[in-house]
Amino acid sequence: MVYNDKKDYVVKLCKKVKIINNINSIVRGTGKYLPDFTVDNKVFEQIVDTSDEWIVSHTGISERRIEQEKGNFEMMGEAAKEALKNANISPLEIDMIIAATVTSDYGWPSAGCLIQNYIGADNAVSFDISAACAGSIFAIDMADLYIKSGRMKNVLVVAGEILSRSVNFLDRSNCILFGDGAGAIVLSAEENNAEDMRRGVLTSYIMGDCDNDKPLAVYATSRKTTRIFDETTREFLGNAENTHGYMQMNGRAVYQFAVRTVPKIIDEVLTRADMTISDIKYIIAHQANKRILDSIIERYNLAPEKMPMNIDRYANMSSSTVPILLHELVEGNKIQKGDVIILTGFGSGLVFGANVIRW
């Protein structure tokens, strides 16, 4: 079937997907896990040609957490346990687990399956999505659709990354930027009270601009750069060395993309929600670089407190930055009933998106 444009596609898709209008998908609980081991910028002065002053001035990062023992699914499982506890819900009540990660411990089984077993969510279906730093945004949108269709009641979104195991610590262009951590969100169905404002996920926007030169990528370890067998004699030549297992990033290209694209994402979800920036309590953005976040503050003339940050303490944790920052705000009682927030992220692909949520 051929569609004339994206609007035509969306109209036809909505006719096929049943959305129960009186169902909200509310945030019922949040959680996080952060490793105990902290690495400050002084450590990198001993490894590569850089300085604490340069790192702070160019990125806003002072330190990051590095996981020394646990696997990624165990970090994600610990964040999930805290989210379930805060939601006052049993693991057996979870219908679906969506795991957002690009640093899974296994090629298969999925991180979702490992988390399901780790927390004892025996009644759930589980799977992974790979959208890098926008992973939690995509997962929330997917969970929201499942809940509003009536197919799922409780969905656990978990985002976690052990980026320290994908970084070449001799590459100063990116080794200073990343840290490890996991965050989790329980989304649950709630019937809409006609006398009250609609709560939960109000709208989302996800998109990709993937016609690019892969400014942020990690080549799979199975990618071979030399022949394993001689094509004529069929003689075994030996296994190709894995020279592409580390992260490769064009920082300037990613920065320019983010500064250009994030405001467009925010404008789009505000239009979809029929709101203005003055209606928003917080913009909880992916913590990639403080200068990117400062550019958003300047673009919308925001009070600094409307753009919370924790990049100074944790660095870039890819998909987990948004749910971790959300949990810290919830934990600090900084989000109250009726507050409207925007979650937004962008990542390798390059892909990007945002959610609008009313508490």
C-alpha cells in the first residue's frame, strides 16, 4: 500500500488501532540504580591529554559512575525493583517490560527477558528496543499506546547502559563523556475522570533523521574487516581482529544536530498537546552536554530551574539519563499533581523524540 505522505499514513493507522479514550497511562512509580564507583576528571588527566578545567568548560561534566561488577541487566533490574516499590505494585502485576539499551550483556536473550527473570515478573511479555539516548522516550511512547489500546494495564519501562564497556579510554574525543546507570518507570492504566484534567502521557513525538554519516556509532563485534577464508584455496586465514568494537563519535556533528533539532522536537509536542512553553513545569532532557542544555534555556528564555541537570555528577548515560533525572525530581518532591513536564532525548541514528506528561 502506498501512502501520499506521513499524515495519510497516520490517519489510516489510527483507523486500525483502537484507542480507548477514557484510559490514561499515568506514571505510577520511578526508580534508579547508580554504581558506587565514582571517577572524576582528574583520572582522565593521567590517561589522555585533557584537564578537569577543559572537560567542565566544554561539557559540564565533573564526574561519572562506572559499574565494576554488575551486568547491565542487573543494574536495570535494581532500578526496576525500586520503581515497583515506589509504585506499590507486585512484579506479578506487570504485563509488559520494555527494555531500552544499546549495551545489552547478551546479543540474545534480550535484556528484557533477563530483567523479567531477575525481578520475578512471571506474567509479563518482555523485549528490547534500540534507540540509543532516545530509548526511554521511544519506550514510553510504546507503553502508552499499549495501555491506551486496552491490551496492557501495567508496563515497566527500563533504560540502562554500561557505556564504560563500549568506550575506548585512550580516545579523548569521547572517553570523558560517558557513565553507567539505569532508570525505570512504571506506567499504569487509569480511567479518566471527566471532571478532572487528563493525566499521564498526553502526547508523544518520535522521529529519525538517519540519512547521515553515522556521527555516533559502535560497529558490531561480528563486523569483519578482513577475509577469514581464502576465496580460491578455501584455506582458513584466521579470525579477523575486532578493530571496531569501540564507540566512534563525531562530537561536533552530534552537537550541531542537537542544537538544531531539540527545539523542533519541543515545538512539535507542544503543538500536539495544544500548549505553550509557559504551561511546562520542567523540560527533562537527555544529559549529553551542558552547552546543549544551555542553548535550550536560551532558545525559550527559560528560568534555569525549568531545565534540571545532573550531567555534572553522572555524565552522559544514554537511554537512562531521562528516567534517572525524572526519578530524582520525584524523589525530591519537585513534581506535584497537575504539573506538566516534557521528556526529550536524541541519540545514535540519529533518532529523537519527546513525551508530554501531566502528573
